[in-house]
Amino acid sequence: MNRDAKGVEGGMKREAKIVRKTKETDVIVELALDGTGQSRIKSGIPFMDHMLSLMAAHGFLDLNIAASGDTDVDDHHTVEDLGICIGKAISEALGKKEGIRRYGQAIIPMDEALARSVIDICNRPYMAYRVPLKKSKTGSFDVQLVKEFFRALVQNSGITLHIDLLSGDDAHHVAESIFKSFGRALDQATGIEPRLGGSVPSTKGIL
């Protein structure tokens, strides 16, 4: 983790550690919002390791994950619980959300694939996921599970998230453009806006 990162609340580091242990999974997530994109990820699902490392690198998150689960059944439980833990970590790291830009968006290409992620950090969990796929498998991984990952992340982080696939045929390229665009949009939305002077970006005075 980037130990020099500073948040806005009295110099507090915007970091979190989440531990979740169930009969199906065992997940530990350490996240720092003000990082440099460093990651150490072992989820037991190599494709998710790859996607999460891309999300961290392009979103300038420092992200450490150690997870195991009942992948002998399928990847669903582990993917969902990764989303739960990362969502909780984002929420905890943001604290009172003082001084953040709140909104973020990014459109990222990966060869023929082009994905757009739009974020509102508003404490109203909602996801619109418009990603039509001709083929959902890349290797042994079902890219349809990406939706379950982000659904869990949204519910546990309290963000509104719109993900749109603007073009793309290859399931791997589609997933890669989604994770990169989400990471970049999250970095933008969680970034500090100096003109706010540390206040919450809402006319209600609270998020």
C-alpha cells in the first residue's frame, strides 16, 4: 500500500481493509484510493486477477487481495464476494466523502471493444449494465459474471454506476475495457476538488 497517500479529513489516509469469511469464500481486501496502481492479487481465479490488476493500475488504486472459494463448483461465489469486499473498502476509504469530485466517467478502448463507465458517488446504489455479448466465455471464465461483480460492488459502495458496451466482440477485450474504464472513472470521482474546500459535493450537505 502507498503509505504516503493523504486524504482530505485532517490528513487521514483514504485506505480500508475488509475481511469476509463464509462457508463458500474467504476474502481479504486492502485498498488505498490515493495510490500509484500497485497490486498484489490472488483470488483463485486467474482471469479476475488480471482484470482487477488492470482496474488498480488504470485507476491508480493500491490493491491487495487474498481470496479463496468454492471454485470447484463455479466462480460465482468468489466473484460476487470480491465485489462485496471491494465495494465495502471503497465506501470505508471514502469516509464522509468530503471534498470529492463525486462524478467520474471514462471511455476506454481495447482493440475492437469500447466501454464506458459513469459513476456518481451518491450513497444511492444503482447499476445499469448494458453489455450485449455474442460469446461470454474467455477460456474457462464466464464474462457474464462481470455483471455480478459490479452489482455486488455497487450495493456495498453506495454508488450509482452505468456501464455501456459501445462496441466489441471478443469477450476478453470487452471485460478488459470495462475494468479499465471503471478504474479510471473511479479515480476521477474519488479525486479531490480543491474548490470545494473540503465540503461535501451536494446541495443537501450530505451524501
